[in-house]
Amino acid sequence: MKAEERIGFIERLEQLRDSKVLVYYSHTPLDDTIIVPLYKQLKEMGHTKKIDLFLHSYGGAVDTPYKVVTLIREFCDEFAVIVPFVAKSAASMLVLGADEVVMGPISELGPIDPLVIHPVYKDVLVPVQAVWHCLDYLQRSITNSSDPEVASFMVTPLLNKLDPWLIGDYEKTIKASQQYAETLLSNYMLKDDLKRVPNVTQALTEGYYSHGYPIGRREAKELGLKVTDAHGELWDVIWNLYLGYEELFREKEEENVDEPDKR
């Protein structure tokens, strides 16, 4: 798909939604590198009544979504997130800071489980909840064992490998995700239904065991999120725009693979 075609779909989406559309489409973790380019684009756009963020992301850092939401809201009166396919973990937190989320039949959100850098393998990102579940497993192994002393003897070498400073940092990350989720829900998505905030926060930060659990539009509605169903031409435009960006990223990845190693 040519750039002109993608621009055409964006313009049509803006007409259908009576909004200005920003696109964030990435296969790499969401982090603060987005902030300055986003600010430049918003400053160029100027204040507008409504901004739609077309979002495809598998998540990332715990602090970034809050920064993105507060920055975008400096430039608009209404803010919505459009999810063509995937907005997981930290990207789902962006949704909590919107007034509505637009979803189609294949769209999915996910549990809020931010990624952290592995303490040894620095190029590996792991869900922070994985550390908590590891500690919980080790504790249960000792508590539920018929011979706690033997279990403790077996588990202790594993515990010795865990840096208490890292454990504390991971615990702070979990609490931060809960705090951000509750704040965003209270200020935006559920500001008119505050009694639901604690339950939704708990469900999204603790209620799912799989990092990749798919929360479709029906389940998102059941949780209490303000979901707008995309159908007809609106969904066709959203989906075609997604396919256009997917094709663009696939082409760029193939170019990087084919490019010779320059030394």
C-alpha cells in the first residue's frame, strides 16, 4: 500500500469520526522515546476538539502511557483510542486515559503487566508479574511441603539468586501500574462511574494470569470500559489502515534483513 493510500484512509477516518487522527504503530516496546516526536506533532497540529489515537502496540514501560495521555489531553477536549488489532499491557493503560475506546471484532486489550529489563540478559524484556509469581511459587513450595526444611533447602539457592533491590524495584513497578490505572480510570474512562474503578483496576492488574490474555470488546464492556463498536465503513477503514501499516512494517523488516553487513 502506498503512502497516499494510507493518508487517504486516515483522512476518511477523520471524516467519519469528526476528529484528528494520530497513529502509533509499533512492534517494539512503548517507551519515552515517543514523547518528543509526539509533542512535535501535537504542536504542529495545534489544539483541536477531538483526537483519536490509532494504536497498535504490545506494551512497554510503566510510566510512558500516563505521560502520553496527559500530553495528548493538553491539545484536545476529547480523546479516544482506536484499537484495530492489539493494544496490550502498557498500551491498554493508554485506553484507560481515553473517553472511549473504538474496537472491532478482532480488537483486543490485555492485562496491565508492564515489561522490565531482565537483570542478566539486558536485551530481554520480561513481564513484571512473572517475578511476583516466581516468588509466590517459591513461598508456596515451602509452605505446602510435607517437609518444609527439605523444601527450604531446595528453594534457598534460587532465592539467593534474586537481588532484593531488584525485587523491591519490581514490586514498585507493580504498585505503580495499579496507581496509574486507578488514576486514569478515575480522571477519564470511568470518571462518571467511580464505584467501578477499584474492581476494574484489580481485574486489569491482578485478575489475569496470562500476559497475553485477549480482552475483546465484549469483555471490555463487561469490565465497564466505554467501548464503541466499529462496524460498516468505519471498521473497513480502520482495518484497511491497519493492513497498510502492517505491510509497511513487513517491508521495512525485510529491507533490514536483506541489507548487507557494513564493516
